[in-house]
Amino acid sequence: MATITYPDGTSLTSTAIDERQAQSMMQLVTGRMLGVLMTPYSAAALATLPPALSAVEAATLAAPWQTTLTLTAGQSSAPAASTALLYPNQTAVGTGLQAGTRVTAVGPGNLVWLSLPATVSGPQTATFADPDCFSAVRVGWQQEGQPAWNIAADICVVRCEPIDTDYGRMRDSVQSLQGITAVFTDTYTRAWRVYWAFYGPNSTDRARAVRSALVTIQQFADLLATAGWYVNPSISMPQRVPELFQGQWWPRTDLYADFNEQVTETYATGTVEQVQVIVNRATGVYETLTIQGD
Amino acid sequence: MGQINLTRVVAGNMLPEPYTVERSTGAFVAGGWQTTSINVAGYGVVSVADKQDLQMVPEGDRVTGAMVFHSQQRIYETQQDGGYGQPEYGAGGFGVATQFVSDKIAWRGQLYRVLAVSPYPNRGYWRAVGVRMSGQ
């Protein structure tokens, strides 16, 4: 929320989020839609999100992802209480797990394969994280660029930009008085277009998944609603556009969707609390009146 | 047939001069790519790749320009990130690198971002073209 103060002391406050917050939010939501483990978020990472979303999701995003592994000393596989959100290359930390342990495979029967053998036996709580989660879903338009990707890697790049719509030009204006401050409240809809560029061998299927999740899964709508964002459910089909780059065709699929952001802006300005009226005649002050505001 | 080693030309005592290379490392974080960098001493022949042109646009004046930097040590462009499950950070054919986005070279009060590299390690040098970043 941005507030601008003017020289006369009045101020304009807006709930509108900026493009960096929008892209950070879509990075998080896209990751979740693709089944990427997007936790834990550091304090610095939380601060990149729209404030309302950050506040609502803080506890969830800061919490590490944990499950119980039944370890056997010297063995690299262990049954897990749950394999939800577990996939290869995640880091695993906990009692009985050696430093640098990673998940190498998640098999049937809730069996998890680890890169290093366990050092103790018995059920232990393990904490999982995906150090590549922000690499799996990236944000475009970085000031000095960013590293590229492997042709075999499934990555996604999100970009957000505000767009012009007729509906966005209509405003609902309400005036109210708070004490002696007049508050002009303006509510309008700002439209955004979010672009996803999916690369990798599964790019087309991942684009389909995001398109479906946007309109069918309520938890993502709820997540976006905390920042005042609502998806326009008329979403074009993903477009498959492989790129010829350096002698190879790189798989790529593009998707975009429009969102409406509810923006509320308040302009606060002072009003006249009272006016003193002094009526003078040749003989002196005739009358003094005070006009009091509501 | 032997190869010509140009190290003495690139870093001999006639034309070369010092510069500083800002070498980046970094990570993908929430919101995008975050770069941190360390300074590495560079030494080699520096010459002009593209003159400094003044662009006059309604918004103001901007100065372009590019320089060529020669070095015995490798100069890096943005390296491919192994990324999601891929371990081979910046292999690139010249051994594993530890940096991620292009070097920036500080020379005579200006920063130049490396946009092109000619790899001649077989002849004892690297040649890089950097563009003037400040615009002023």
C-alpha cells in the first residue's frame, strides 16, 4: 500500500500492489499450482509479497515441510509417513540424516530414497526443502539478466503487467467524514495480464495444469483474493512455441491470463471545523458568531 | 604444428593496464535473481570496441560505448544454471565455473558489462567486449 503526502498535508493512500509484488505473488502461486515445494520462506522472501498476502500466509510460508521417516542405519531408503510434496533433489535434514542428504527418488509404498545412508534407526522427523524452488519458477525482466537453464529442465518464467480495459476506467466514489477529515474513497478495477513461459520437455502439460488450476481450484483463488486479485476465467489455450536456439529446438509453451485487481484509494483532506464571524459597525463590534461544522 | 601463445602480448609490459572485474555469484530467490559479487584484479590490453555516442532523446542525453578487455584469466558471461535438479553449474566446456551472471569490469571510473567473450585459452588469453553501463 502506497501513500503519497502532498504539500498541503493531504494524502492519497492506495491498496494497489506494484509489479514486483505482483510477480512475486505469481511466482509463489505458480509454484504451488505446479506442485513445487515453495516453503520455507525467509523474512526477506515474505517481504517481497503483497503485504496482505504476506500477513495471511506468513505462518504457512515460514513453516518447514516435515514428515516422519522410519530410518534404518546404513540404508538409503526409508518409508515416509507421507510423501506429499516430496520429489527428487529436495534437501532432507533431521536426526539420523547426514549433512547434504537429498531425496533421490520417491517410490511406491511411500518409500523415499536418500542420497546418503541414515546413521540411526527408528522414526525421525525430517525437514524437507527445495533449494531450487525459485529456480523452477522464475521472474522475468531481471535488471542484469539471470542465468539460463538446461534444455532438459522444466522451468517457468512469470511476468506481470497492468493492461487497459474499459471496466478499469469506471470508478465508484464515496465521500465520508471522519471527525473533521473528509475522506474520498475511490474503488476501481485494475486489470493485469500475467504471462507464463514454460520451458522443458513437460512445458505443454505444465501450462495446461496452471490454466486448469487457475479456474478450478479454490485455494489458489483464495490466495490471490487476499491481495485483491481475481482471475478472469476466460483464458486462451496455451500456445506451443518451440524456440530454435543455437542449433536445437527448445521446448516452450506460452500461457497468459488476465486478472482483475480491486483497488481502493482514499484521499484524506481537512475540513473547516469552525468559522468565527465578527460583524462591525461604526460604533464597534456589533456581533460575534461562531459557525460550527458537523 | 605448434600454437602461438599470445600471453606476452595480452599481459606484457607495453600496452596492458589494470582493471577490476566484479564477478558475481548469486541465487534465485523470491522475486527474482539476487546477485552478490566479489572483486577480482584484472590486467590486460584495453581498447575500444565501439565509440561513445551521445544519444539525444526527449527524455535526456545518454552515452553508449563498448570496450574490449583482454585477459590471461577467464572472463565470464552469464553461465547456464543447472537449475531444477540439474547439477552441472556453468560447465560450458571450460570446466565448472562458480559465477552466474556476466562479469562487470570497472575501468577508469566506468562499469562495463560483458556481453561477448572470445575464448582463446588455447592461445593464452580471453577477449571480452563490455558495454558501458552508466549511460552517462
